[in-house]
Amino acid sequence: MNARNSTDSAPVPFGTRIRTWWNGLSRFQQWGVLIPLVAVVYLLPLLNFFPLTTEPGTDYEIALFNAARMALLAIGLNVVVGQAGLLDLGYVGFFAIGAYVAAVLTSPDSVLYGDYPWLAVVPIAMAVTMVSGVILGTPTLRLRGDYLAIVTLGFGEIVRLLADNIPHLRGNQGFQSVGGPPGTYSDGSPIFVQTDGTPWYWLTVTAIILVLILVGNLERSRVGRAWVAIREDEDAAEIMGVATFRFKIWAFVIGAAIGGLSGVLYAGQAAFVNNQRFDVITSVLFLAAVVLGGSGNKVGVILGALVISYIPDRFQVISEYRYLIFGLALIVLMIFRPQGLLGARQRLLAYGRHGYRRLLGRDEPVATESPMKDSGKGVNA
């Protein structure tokens, strides 16, 4: 009894209170909170003042676009790593494939150059990366853990080496004048240009919102429940009848499509694609954004992407030592908060604990962050 009373009197963490408050709102009330927040996000390029603005030599709007693009990549990688629990170290390969498809179809340097509309190039690039996800996943997703990580790492390197050695992909020379979205101002000047990051930022934020809606619906569906089961215990999930291999392929395909979309946006804004931006270090940064923000939490990985991308642009002194600083930050995070800044929470366990409290006449919010601790306390009590 004393142990139970001491547990019940434990202070409720701030994150738990926020989560409980949010889950207590109706869908209409949640949208009432989200719409002003999204409006502020869209207005960020126009709010160029300290402490938001970057240091001289770094374009503020381009920095925002890079952060948004990193957030989109982190959301896609979170489907693979955070939702399905598949350690993917070669996600940069999908990013590269999307960028190269856009370059091959829209750059005058390409032998396949044609007057293709950009809105048609986007689904083509996403389809190609989805096929790549199937090709990679079919023979490799029967592996687990470190073995899968090594294979995916090899995939990312294979994509980079192919770009190096296939003559039509032009290696270091790359593709110039890569096409972007259509649209002109009233004076006839194009909206989407390389030097103005604001339209690209707005376009990327719009893509993030659409992807979040899609991924959120998947999480609440049978597919999302299967991913959670695979992540927690693949053997148990398979015994319970979950088609683990098929759902892992789904995770790879959806993550690949999002990575390809981000690659198209990168190629259009940079207007130049070569093999120098698709190395292993870039892939590790993508994974660091997911781990830092909180694997399995969509909002958390967006926060992690902002830290990984925008902070070095905001403070140039950090940019020179970004790998050292982020490495130390990850070590500290793994020691004191291994679930990340905004770690995912098992809602079934959380609400199971809440139901247990209600059964005993104590319906206060759950006071712990870790779902394993919640379940453990429930058994002890």
C-alpha cells in the first residue's frame, strides 16, 4: 500500500499533462488549436527578426526551406524506423533517387530531357522511389537489427556509386538548370527561383501537412497497429497472424515515397544535382533527426529536424562543429532521455493504466513517461 500511494502521489510530467490535455479535446477543438499554429508556421519567412534570423552569410528563407525539407525527410524515415522499427541507414538513397529522377527529366544536360510538367515529374519520382523500396525490401526485410542496417547502408552507397559510374548520370559534373514548379508573378517573373526560399518553404510546409495527414491516418489504421506490433516484438506479431513481411514492405515503400518527394524539392530549389550530397554522413544526419526528436513521434521528429538543420544555419560557429556537437548531444540524450525529446508513447498501455486507476477510484492522469514503467507499476500495484 505504501509503495502504491507513493506512486500515485508522484508529480505528473509536463509532457504528460500536455498530452492528456490534447487527447481530451474534441477533433473540432484540436483543429481550432492547429489552424493558428499552422498560420504562424507559414508566416515564419516574414518574421525575420532576432532570434529567428540567421547570421550574415546565411539566407534566412533558404535556411527555413532546408529545415522544412529535413523535417519532411525525418517524417518519412520515422515511418520506417519509428513506426515499423526497421533500422535504415541508407535512407539517403531514396532521397538521391528522387532528386536524380527530377534532374534526368527536367535538366537540359540530360539525354531524357523533355518539356515535362513539374507536377507530372513529382509522382513519377515518387513512383520510382517506391519501386526502389520494393526492390530493396523484398530480399532484405527478412533480416533484422544490425544485419538490416548494414544492408540498407550498402544500398545508400550503391546509389551514390551508380551516380558516380553511370555516364548518363554525369558524376561530379551533375545536372544544371533542374526544373521547378510552374508559376509567375504579375510582372512575368517566375515564383520559384533558386535565390528565393520563401515559395519553396511554403510548398514544403504544405507537403508536410499532407504527409502528416496521410501518415496519421495510417497510424490509426490496421497498418499502423501492425507496424507497432512488429516494432515491439516481430515474432509475437507473426504468431498472432500479422503479415509481418508485407507490412514491412509497406513501411519501406511509404518511407521511400516521402524521401523521393523531398529529393524532388531539393533538386528544384538547388537547380543542380550531383553525387556530392548523398553520402553516408547525410544519411546519418537524417537518422539523428529521428532519434533526437523521438523515434515514433511525428511532432518529435520535426523538432529533431529543426535542431539538426536550422540551428547550424542560425549559428555559424555550430556549423563547423555540428557532427561533434550532435554526437555529444545524442550521447547525453541516450543517457538521460533515451526516448528522445518527444518520445512516442504506447497509448494502449497508457489508457490501460488510466482504466486501472479509474477502476480503483483514482482517475488522475498517468504520471510516468515510459510505457514499460506504466505497465510495470500496474502489475506491482
